[in-house]
Amino acid sequence: MVPGAPVLVPELSGGAAAESAEQVDAVVAMLRAAGSGVDSVLVWGADTAGRTIGDVSSSLARWGAAAPVGRPGAPEADHEEVPDAALIAWWLLDRAGIDLPRSFVAVTGAGRLPRCASPSTLVVVVADGPASLSPRAPVPEDPRGVALDADLTGWLRNGGPLPDPGEAVAQAVGWWSRPAWLELSGLVGERAAVESISWAPFGVGYHGARWSGDHE
């Protein structure tokens, strides 16, 4: 699991990204560990257009910096053709040095995605916590969001049923990644992550985590 916020990318936010540099490095290290022994990467993340894309290269130009993302030699796609979550996941995979074929499938909330059949595929879920954790947040500070983010942090560390207040509360507190979290819980069940990290420098809950595969 990785966060999906462009503000975490130094090329896009400059000094603001420095507040999360250590945590992003930890997420990259988790990706690197999870990518050992696999031969492909499947990314799940939010995309209102419901797109599926293959192994392409692109850039972060939609956010103002033409920083390239994607595997060298992969077919080039205009950034407008690539979902936000895929671009950030590609950037993190590049940082981790994972030079494997990658694809993206949108999580739309319409239903559970087919489970990944191959134990040699690394599944990366792009998701964030509520966006209402402090006065700096995009959504007005809400104690329900603060409590939910703490519960999500606890779920990553301890396992159990995924905390889920329902769609109405999720929208109110800015938990727009709820469908991706639900897919993640369907994938890992009630297992705790092997390692996780949670932080919220801008009033939005960011989380990174790694689970062991069934083959490990």
C-alpha cells in the first residue's frame, strides 16, 4: 500500500515534500522489499473514468513538472491518458528501482476486483486516509476523520476488520480512497501488515504498508 498524493513528490512541491521525505523513503523501502522475487506489478487505485492501462511511460506534467515516470523503453502515453494514482505509483516504483512490467486497474467502488491469481505479481494499492485531520486539511477539520485515520493506522498495525464508517461519512470527512481500502481489505483479509507507516503533515492521512504474500 502506498499514498497517492502529488505533494509528496519533490519535483512538484519543493520544500513541502521535505516534510515527508523520511516517510516516503520508508514507503519506497517497503516497495523494494515487496518487489523481491516477483515478475510483474499490478496497481489498483481510484479513477473516476474506470480506466485500465498497461505498461506505459509518461510524466507528471499535469501537476506542472515534466518529470518522467515509467520503465525505460515502455510505450509513451500522454499524461492525460494516465490516472493520477497510476502516475504516483509509477513514480514510487521508479524510486524503488522496480523495473518490471506494470499495469493499472481502476477501483471505482462498483464491486470487488478479481483477485490476482499469480503469486509472482506484486499488487500495489494506492490509497490515502481522510482529508480532514487538521486546519491545514482540504476538508474542514472533523473529529470523525481524525478518529477514522487513527483506526486505519491501528488496522494496518494490528489487523482485524477494516474500520468503515460507510459512504456518507467517508465523503463528509474526505475519505475518497474508501473503495481502494475496501479492495485492500478483500485482498489481505484481517492480517496485520508486516510493516507500516502513517503520517499526516498536511491534514491528510498518508499510509504505507507491506503484507507478506501467501507464497512467503
